Amino acid sequence: MRETILVIDDDEKITSMLRRSLAFEGYTIVTANNGNDGLKKMLEQEPHLVILDVMMPVVDGWEVCRRIREGGSSVPILMLTAKDEVTDRVKGLDLGADDYLIKPFALEELLARVRVLLRRRNERAEQPTNRLHYDNITLDMDTREVFRESQLIELTTKEFDLLHLFMQNPKRVLSRDIIMEKIWGYDYSGESNVLEVYIALLRQKTEEYGHKRIIQTVRGAGYVLRGEN
């Protein structure tokens, strides 16, 4: 199967050159000349790799990278930047980019980096994973660690199990009875507020440092893992 590469760059000369060169190498190429169009095509095409320019009007490459990662995608991202500044490169990597290349670049080097990133992606795809992703949260079942962006969230056993249940069922409303049975192993009865206490603790920890709420209350129905509208 031909691998699909999404090129997001507002420079038509670079876009045309990459389209021809990458197609010649056997890849299927999709292009976008701005960040908004790039994010739309990212959802439509589900590419195997993204080549992303930093300096674009309205929505720049950093914002595009951030939104891709917040959406839970692990697609390899190769960023193109005209600035040979360490702070710019670090910013891109911190936002989730896998590699960067400084303009002007040699086509042979770009092709080599594309091959490396796609090879790594395919190697990861062949390995079983015990990680769950939602928004900018990653939950690792093997290490029982939870990260929001790059920040480690310290959770107790029950807090971890509760978040794991939500992340297994994103955007699905879970009733009190289902949650109590899955996490505590018994049918809920009486006036115990143990679930409310743990929901409050989990919200406090996942919303630290100004992060948005992702565990919502659905009155009369239960709770759901979903970003705020």
C-alpha cells in the first residue's frame, strides 16, 4: 500500500517541488496551503506522515502540531523552519514534532528523514501497545503512568483505574452503577459519595496547570470523558 504524506506549506514553490519529488519516490501526496486546510485534510486523509511548515498565516505550524497531538494522533511530524534558532526547534519538539529541517534544505536529506520517520512509524505499528490516548492525555497500562502533555500526573490505584475506564470509553456516558461495578466491584446502593469524591480528585489532578476539564457530569445519567464545548 502506498503511504500517504500530507504537506502543509503556504509556499507554492516548495509544495509543488515536494509533491513531484515525493510522488516520484512512490508516495501518495496530499497538500494544503494553510493550517486550517491542513487540519481538515489531516482528519479526512489520515496520512502516514505530515511535513509541516512553521511560518504560516492565521494558524501557524506550531498550532497545527499542537492540535494534531491534542487530537490523539501519533502521526510522525517533520517540521520545516526558516529559523535556525534552538528555541524554535525545542518548541516544535516540545509540541510533539518528531523531527525538523531548516530551510533551505537539500531534497536528499528531506527524503532520508521521511524514510526514517516512516520506518519508525511502521516499527511502532508492528509492536503491541498498552497506551491509551485522549485529547492530550496519555495513559500507559504497563507503567501505570499518566501524562497530560509532558506533565506526569500522580494517581492512586483507584484514580488510575477510574481514568482508565473513561479512556476505554471516550464520549460514552457511563452511569454510576456501571462505574461502581467496574471499579469497586459491587452494585451501588445507599448514600455513599465515594464516586463523587474520586471524580473530584481526578478532575483536580487532570486540570492542574490550567488544563481544560475532560470529565463531564451528565445530570441524571452519569459521567463522560469529553472536552468542553
